[in-house]
Amino acid sequence: MTLSLSAFAQERGVKYFMISFTDLFGAQRAKLVPAEAIDDMQKDGAGFAGFATWLDLTPAHPDLFAMPDGDAAIQLPWKPEVAWVPADCVMEDKPVAQAPRVVLKRLVDQAADEGLRVKTGVEAEFFLITPNGERISDEFDTAVKPCYDQQAVMRRYDVIAEICDHMLSLGWKPYQNDHEDANGQFEMNWEYDDALATADKHSFFKFMVRSVAEKHGLRATFMPKPFTDLTGNGCHCHISVWNKDSSVNAFADKDAPFGLSAKGKTFLGGIMRHGPALAAITNPTVNSYKRINAPRTTSGATWAPNAITWTGNNRTHMVRVPGPGRFELRLPDGAANPYLLQAVIIAAGLSGMKANADPGPHSDLNMYEEGHRAKNTPRLPLNLLDALRALERDEPFCEALGGEFVSSYLKKKREEWTSYASAITQWEHDNTLDI
């Protein structure tokens, strides 16, 4: 039974609900609803004009209604009179098939039909920058190897500790926070959960980080590659798959290589098989490909893959198997849509299981130094257009994700590519103005 939001408000002193959905581009859309009106909204949904968001809709489409999921409501720790509620998009009493949370819920149900429960954890990286976005916010954060810099993380203690305190109060079980590999960059980790719960938390986390940063006069960005010479923002995702009641890790086999069961290897095989198409969604912007195809950074490594390879405990590959019964997908970046990120992992994995996909041999190479020795190894797309073409060509993957969603996503992302391709950049002025 879904939690009554009016009862939630009365118990917790909530005055307003932020009914929120995430569109195809990962933008969060919301309406602020007084608690006195929440019963009607929980019954009928909050109305939106879908065309005004990044969904494949026109001004002639009927109203889109965001149906709040009361069980996933989160009271804002920094503003307790407000609660954030993720919502599912409905139009004319039918789920909007292209809406990211709807896509994910359908795939979660498909996994459940197979007796499986996908659990994930994300490692969300972000920069704290100046409000104008031109540079990092800490002028003293200048080390060549800034990762885990003790002084630098303490100079931003007020921001990082406040965010971590909020996660503790929400029961997310955060367990570590650190200064990351780029100057001005941070990562915060919390306990893994069911894929839908992780997506909701990931979405809220981005909202929370930006809000707390603004409170401190700073700006937070999850942009994949905001600075040319610095490591970009990844969003590594740790994946394990369990039986329906979460009592047994279905992919763990202590006697198998890497502790990964035969079934787990086919799930991994799906990730590998659909790697180029996966990138269209895990790396969804023009800027994304300046991270995964970047030259060496000032710290010495990009920490991003550029080939479709897997390994044991080696961070230079697209997939790392650090321990029994789980693996880490290192491809996604900070622009990844929290719901679509989880959806494509499940879609690729289930497709691999269905086809009994072989992930191929693992590699122990240092791909940053010895990648040229990886013979016949498929490479990741060089740009967003190549990734979109790979997605369109991958019919089994498109079928797993749903035709209506894929059609809408490709249409809107091609429009974005055309807009980018038609822009005249500063680089072009600097290098071709006098030709």
C-alpha cells in the first residue's frame, strides 16, 4: 500500500511537496504543491505541459501528469518543511513509455519475472566551482596529484560534511567522502540498494549537492569534462544481482574465476556485447566524449575507459570485477540520467542472459599504457553521433529498452547533436579564421 503523503506531512510538519520527474536529458522538473492539496495530486497527479520539457512531445499533446510515488518521498534535511517526491509520468491514464522512471520500472519488473533483483551503488563525482563556472572554487587546490588531498578536503569540510550529515539523517548509510583526482573534485559514497531506489537517491543526491553548494556561495557541476586538463566526472556503478528476496547473490560463485557465476558471466556478456550502444545513454552529451577519449591529464590518468574490455581488480578497463558476485561499470559519467543509467544496465544484462552471451577473455593489461597491445578490441564511440548510431543499430538492445523510448531518445539527442554541430566554437576562430 502506497504511503499517504498527507499523513506524511502531518507526522513530519511538511508544508510543501516537490513533485518531481526526470526527463530524457536528465533535467529534473517539479511542481511545488502545498500539503493541503497533496491528496488530490496523489490521486490524479500534478499536471505539466510535456513539450516544455526534454520529452518527445508537442504543444498539441494532452496534459502530462506526474504521479507521485509516496513510498519514495524524501524530506529535505536542509529545508524540512519541504519534501521531494519522485513521480511517474502518465498521459490519458497510460504510463508515458519514454519517461525514464517508467522505463526503469518496466525493466525492474522484467528482472523480477526472471526471479532476479538488481542492486547497484553509484560513485557520483562532482566539482565545486565558482558561480560563473569559469574555475574551481578553491584557489589553493593546486596539487599535481590532488586525489585524497587531506588539506583540500578540509577546506571544503563545511560543504562535504553538511551533505554527508544529510545522507546520515536520511538513513542512506554513507561510508566515505574524498577529494577526487582532479583539483576541485569530490566523490561521496553511500550504501547500495535496489536499482529503482538507487536511481531515486542518485537523482535526489544531485539536487541536494547543488542546493548545499549554492547555500555556501558555490556551484556544483556533474559535467563530464568541465576542464580540459583535469580528470572528468565519472559515475561508476557497482552491480550485483540477487534472488527475489535478496537472500542469495545469484552471481556469486566462490569456486569460479573472479567469484562470478556462469549466470553472472552472461549478464556481464550483455554489458560487453552492447557496450557501444550503452555509451549513448551512459555518456549522453557531446562533452561526455571529451572524458572517455581524453589525452593524459595533469594528474597522469583520465580514469576513464576508451575500449570495451573487462578485467579483475584493474581500474583501467570498462568493467572491473573487484570481488565475488559483483562488478563495476566504469563507463558512465556525471551527465548520465539516474534512471536511464540503471535501466540500460538491466536491459543489457538481461539481453546477455537471454542470449547466453560470452563476455570474452578478460585482460590484465594496463589499458592506459598498453592499450595498443589489445588486439581486435572494440573501441568506444568517438563522439555522441557515433554512439547514437551504435544504439540505433543494436536491435536486441533497442527491443529490450522499448521501441517508443529509443525512438524518442534518438530523436531528441540527434536534435542536440545538430545544435552542437551548427555552433561556431572559439577553437574554430582561433585555428581557422585566417585560413
